[in-house]
Amino acid sequence: MVDLMESREMDVRIDDVPRMLRHIHESVHDRLRDGAIRTDLPLRKNAKGDAQQPYDVVADAAILRILETHAGSGILWSEEAGEIRFGDGRPLYRFVVDPVDGSDNWGRGLPLSAVSVAVLRADSPITPAHVCWAMVGDLRERLPLTARRGYGGYHGSRRIRTSGVQTLSTAFLSCELNHFDPPASVGGLLQRARGVRAYGCASQAITMVATGALDVHVDLRGRLTPENFLAAALILEESGGCIVNPDGQPLQQIDSLVSKTTLIAAATTELAQEVVDALVE
């Protein structure tokens, strides 16, 4: 009965979450692609202490406007703005947002940057297992990846699936190396993979595992914060994959926007375990 009541409340306060998430992606995509971003915007340090860029500020403002219009009352956790409570009522949902993930890629004209939104109940623990809806939208495309817990991952109306690869020797692996002096175990891991890539955008790398373009993504730097991976984690899990820490266990609860995480995102549990084992050899 509690689940049914929560579902009805959800329907009242947010009538069409997938449509709202697509609207967020379209709005950010259009504003960043139209070439008319103001360069005189006031810039400061973001919630993690990094310097903002004009496109970060434009994307963040667009997302907040859409949430205020369509989501009733809620809590926004944004990499750019920090924590913002909006609306007049009791917040029912938390929106964990990276307005431009892979912002260095975007600023340099490189591929792979995305807007990322994870939706959780405001009173739930902040873990991948408690994300209700998710969207990761490539800023060079019109159609984002979305997922609702228990309903699968989608690219538009097309269901997405992981590759199903189970062995490292047949896997295409991505490993984030920025600001990282990898130990010898990481070198051994990369040597065993069929192919190795590095992309500089966690949400895109994880969702490429969800679509089967990659088989596993590894980030052991201890630098990932929740907006980088929460949405992508649900999309991956709903597409048949898994996301674990380097011990092979579920990711721990997140306490703040600056909580740091390491992770392995894999097409299958068998592949994730082989990566875990390789890192301790």
C-alpha cells in the first residue's frame, strides 16, 4: 500500500518524468549548440571548487528553470550551483545534476560530453540503488539515454543492452587516467584487455557500457563525485550491467556533492569480478 501511495503522489507532483528529462536535454543541447552563449556571465568556483565556464552556467540555469516549472518542490544537487531547494512545498525529489559532464571536452571541441540527471526521493539514501529515473544526454545528439527503475534503459524508444561480455581478454575497456598515477596493477589490467580507451567523461563512458559500445569502465582515482555517475549507473543496471567498488561490493551511500568514489562499471557480473581479481593480483 505504501508503494502505491508513493506512486500516486509521484504522479501528482511529476506528471511525466521522462518527458521532463528529455526537455532538460533538449534545452541544454540547444543553448550550447546555438553559438550565442554570453561570455560576460559572472563566473565563480563551482560546488567542487573548480572554475566555471560560461556554458556550465548557461546549462545549469536552464535546468533549474525546467525543474521549477515542472517538478513542483524539490532539492537540486548541481555540480555548478551546489544545493538549492526550490518550490514552496515539502521536497519530494532530489535531482543530482551535472549540467556539462566532460566540460573540458566540450570546451575544446572534443567528442563526449553530456548533461546528466539522476532523480531520487528526497528522503532516500543517496546510492545508485535508490535512483528512480535517470537521463544522460550526449550534447552532440538530440536523443538522450533514459531509464526508470524496473523498466529498462532506452535510447529514445529503443531498448538498450550491454554486450554481455564476460572475460577481460575479449573486453574493450575504458580507464580514466586524468590526474592519476596508476599503480602497477592497473597497467596489468590494461594489458589483459582486448582494447583500451580513455574518454574524460564518466557519464558517457558508463553509458557506453550500457549500450554495448564498451564492455567495462574503470575509475580508480578517488575523484568521482555523485553527479558524474549516479544517472549513468541506473541506465547501466537497467541495461543488464553492474556497478561496484574495487572490492566488488555495491557503492556506498553518498553524503554530499563532494563525496569521492571509485568504481568499476561492467557489462556483466562475471566481467566485473575478473577486473576486481586482476586489480589484486
